Amino acid sequence: MDKNDPLGVSQFVQDVRFRRGLEGELAQSIMTLDPIQSARVHLSIAKSSSFVSADGEKSTASVVLNLKPGQKLNKEQTAAIINMVAGSVASLDPQRVTVVDQAGNFLSSHVDLSDGA
């Protein structure tokens, strides 16, 4: 990603850059939806290891939306954002994606993801 990096860049630096890049790309994709003025995506990606049990740390995501004046997201648009974010991170359960707007409204709480919507 950055061509000026020395050859021995640490795995931590590579992981941070990957996460930031993924967050930025997801935000850009979300901003293509008509009611959205801007978006921020925050990912907490669990490290996979053969030594960690299945009940260990899990990945989560938070999406903060700034909607255009007078605009609202419907449930289908909110579900689409949730599924796009969850589909972009390996083993991220859609139930672990939180979506809020600039007023602090918890948009993802109104979406039923159990039927695949």
C-alpha cells in the first residue's frame, strides 16, 4: 500500500493498514447510498489462531452515518449496510454490526436480520 515502507514492516503495521483501508473502502461504498452524506466505519477484527477457542474474542463493527438533511434510512437500506459490512470481514456475524446516525439513533436495533433481510 505504501511504497516507501522499509522491507521489514511489522505484522502489526500491516494489520493496521489493512483494517484502515477496509474501513475507508466500506465508508466510500456506504456513501453511495442516496440518503447518506458521510460515513465512518470502525472495525474490531478478531485475530484468528488455532490456539484460541471458538468462544473467544469475536469481530465487531460500528458504522456512524451522517444523513443528508431531511433524509432517513429505511429498514432495507440499514440491513444492506449491515450485510455489506459483515460480508466484507471474515466470520463477522451481522448481529455484531452496529449502525447509528449523527443524532445517536440506534438504526440497527430496528432491523430483523433473522430472515436474511
